[in-house]
Amino acid sequence: MASKSLTIAVRIECPAWRTTWPKAGSDIRALLRTAARRPEVAGQAVGEVAVVLADDARLQELNNRFRAKNRPTNVLSFPDPQIPLGGMALAHETVFREAKAQKKPVIRHSKHLILHGFLHLLGYDHHSAQAARLMEGLEVAILSTMGIPNPYVPRARSRA
């Protein structure tokens, strides 16, 4: 089984994540193991992946150093030729803000971003319309197996 070939480390750098997502470690491991079992990615999801739950300051630093963009972002993924697959980091404040603006639960939004980063580590991207459809379709399929609705469909707004 592919998930046995995947080592997942979760590190919480920003204490706010512990309050926002008390079961982050086990939830993230379950998410990535579910993704690793998908036939589309099973052969690629072998190695080590590290997930760091950080804050905006840390993501701004990383985004500036590696992408020359001096601002925080929600998620960054880092392939590592020394350690197959690599790692990713999430910014608490940005993720929280986005979830609130999109009227989504923070944990659900975080899971989507982690899955998105994981697929980037496996070589998926969204640089063309065709690649984006493939990647987003895979995200939607994996999230749906976990009871998470399509993150790309805007929620209907209530008039109340």
C-alpha cells in the first residue's frame, strides 16, 4: 500500500494552530495517507513530507527568500531533492482570514491547502488550464472521500 511508503511529519510552530486545530497532526496524516492511496498518485507518493503550521511572519520570510515576494501567503511547498518529497508550510493568519472571507471552516480550508501543497510536491501544477483542471479535479475527488465539499464552488449567499 502506498501510504506505508509515505512518512509524514507535522510540526506546529505557531501556537494559535493548537487552539484552531487541536487534532492537526492526526488529521493531516489521515488526509495525506488518503491522498497517497489514490491510484493517480500512489506511485509518486513515496518518501517523506513535512507539514509546518506556522504564522504569517514565517511564511512572509519563506516567500521572500524563495520566491522574491515579500508578503505572506497561505501555503508554500518545497520539493527537496535530498528528501523525496519535501515539505510545506501554512500561515495561520492568512488561512484564517481566507476561511472567514470564504465562509468556510478553518480546518476544512487548511486541509484543502495542505492537499494542494502535497499535489504540488508530486509534480501537479496549475500553470495551464488543462493542468489546473487535472489538479483541481483530483483535489475535489480526494476531499469528497473525506466529506469535504468542492472548495472551488462558491457557497450561495443567504439573504437573511
